[in-house]
Amino acid sequence: MLKISLNNPESGWAYARLSDESKELLVTAPYSPDDVLRDFVDAAALRVLAPNSIQRPLRTANSVLHWSLRRMDKDIEIEILKFPDIGFPGQHRGNAEPIFKARGRWATFATQLLSSLESIKTEMGCEGYERAWRHPFPIEAYEKLRNAVQRGK
């Protein structure tokens, strides 16, 4: 079963933990220059609402990860590829290394993601989040995801 949880941003870094029955991956991403948490939650909400595939790049300390989220009926598949050799932003050299692939129920995935966001919002508040993350709390993406989860139940 695919699981996801987000941790509070700390010292300019965000943390997402992904797992299934056989593997676990901790993804660490900087808060700047992109609002990666908002982008990811927005992409996930779109996948819950529409059965298509979407890819999002995520810059880490020394590589770029490409997240691919595919919605297939009641399931969602996540595949993460790592590009260790970065030329310029948006340009990668070398072969992508698959580092995580899992499939699970989209409703469960979306509910877990929403729960993580609610915990962050409750623990930090919107102002505390903005101080720590240097971006406003992703309220619009949060609302899209919350509405999608409510419609999907």
C-alpha cells in the first residue's frame, strides 16, 4: 500500500516520506526558489480530480527528481526518477535513475496527503508556516485537495 506523509518545514527544508510494503524514500527539498509543497499538493489534487498523468520536477540539494503521478481509475501510481547530473535548470544530462515506484488507491493517498497538510497547518498556523517556509501556506491547493477528497468519498 502506498503511503505518504509530509513533515513540517525546518531550516528551509521540506520532507516527504513515501513508502509501500517493500521500500521507503525520504525526499528532502529546499523552500527556495520554488514553492515545492504547493506545487506538489496542487499536482496531486489535479490527479485526484482528473485521470491523467502529470510530471513535476523537484530540485533537491544535488539532483533533480521527476515525480510522475498517474491516475488509473481508483488507483494512483507514483514514479520518481533521479537525474544526478544537472546542466542548467530544466536540462539534465545522463540517464535517469528510478528511485521509487508504487501504486495505491488514490483516495487513500489523497487523504494521507490532506491529513499531513492539516497537521502542518494546525501545528504551525498559516503565519508560522510562512515564517518557516518563506511562502504562504498553500491554502488554494489545500482546498482543492480537500474538496477532491470529499467528492471522492
